[in-house]
Amino acid sequence: MAAWVEGRVAGKRHWTQALVSLQVAAPEVTFAAGQFGRLALPAPPGHNEPMIGRPYSFVNPPDAQPHEFYFIVVPGGPLTPRLAALAVGDPVWLAPRANGFFCVGEVPPADVLWCLATGTGLGPFLSMLRTPEPWSRFQRVVLVHAVRRAEELTYRDEIAGIGRAQPGAFAYVPMVSREAQPGALAGRIPAAIADGRLEAAVGIALSAENAHAMLCGNPAMVDDTQQVLAARGMRRHRRKEPGHVTVETYW
């Protein structure tokens, strides 16, 4: 198998100066919702590898093309500024196989699925929630997207589309930590769980008896939220030891 598959940029969106979505036409690359691929560009002269590649979660559902990736531009980084500068039609390379187990199929049964994301950790949830699987396995799904600034509450049209497609089964909670935003909860996810504000916002309990929580985002959120949930008797899920919390660090 070839190390990389050559694709083409099919579209791009700059949400903010630092947040970019890149669409890539590469239909031969397949994946399961929630998995990540690897994007790559040729390395500059003198680099010890021919390509520079990094993992990024798929945002699109598996049955939709082109593939879409949502990332933060790291100033001075070896790859993201170059990805953000690509134009439609430019070549970009993908790993031929996707990876990862952050998928609904890996989650044990529960009444409610809580999808807790910070920043670009929203991406894999958008892929999952636009497939039939979550809606056939859970009675309710709650998507929480926590950001620093209101302008970082991205993909609002896509999230609204999920709500229209799943009336009565879906709840969306935006959170903003560094400025007031009408319609959004203030602060961080762990604190909003600990003080009950998050559950109150949707009218659904988050407990070991009824729920499974999937966490995707920055390490501080993932670690702190696990501690809050552990106090409620919710333990990390593993294949050999089923639990109530599935995690992936991604930002």
C-alpha cells in the first residue's frame, strides 16, 4: 500500500484567523465516523522525512464527499500554516487508512449519549451525528461545544441541520468562557457539570445510571471532566472493562 494518497483541495473556510476547515477530494480514502486521518504536504529541503503529516479527525460523515478537516493554525508550525494557505485545486496528501476507536460503535448501551467537545474537538462529533448509528442506539443525544470566544462557535448551520433531522432527540449547548454570549452557558464544561448548570440547560441527568459521555478536546477539559464524572461513579470505558466515559485528546 502506498504511504500517501494524493487528493485535491475542494474547498476551504476560514472561520477565524486561527480556525480553518479544509475540504479534500480523495474518495478512495474511507473511514468510520469518529476516526482520524493524516494530512500531509511535501517536506522542505533538508528535512529528514519526505512528507510532513499530522492527524486530523474527519468532520464529514463517511458517505459524504469531499472529506473535511477542522484545525487550528499554529503560527510558525510546520504544517497548519501551509494547509491554511492552500487554494482550491492544490494537491494535498492523505494517509490511505484512517485510525482510531473514538466511534459510537465502541460505546456501550445507554439512554443518553453526551458529546462534550472543546474547540476543534467538535469535528468527530459532527461526523458521528450525521450518521444513523447514534439515533438508533440512544434515546437522546446532547452535544456540548465549549470555546473561549463566541466567534469560535462554528458549524452552527450543520448543528441546526442535525436538530431538524432529529426532532426531540437532540440538544445542543454552546459554552463560551471568556465573554458573555446570549444563549450560551458561561465557563468551562467541568464546572458546568459540577454545579448542575449543564444538566439544567437540557433537562437531562448525566449519571452512571443513564448516560455515556464522550469527551473530545484539550487535555485540561478531558482530565478535569473525567474527575468530575468519576465523582458520580462514571469510570473510563475500555473494551475489556465497560464503563461510562470515552475520551480522545484533540485540539
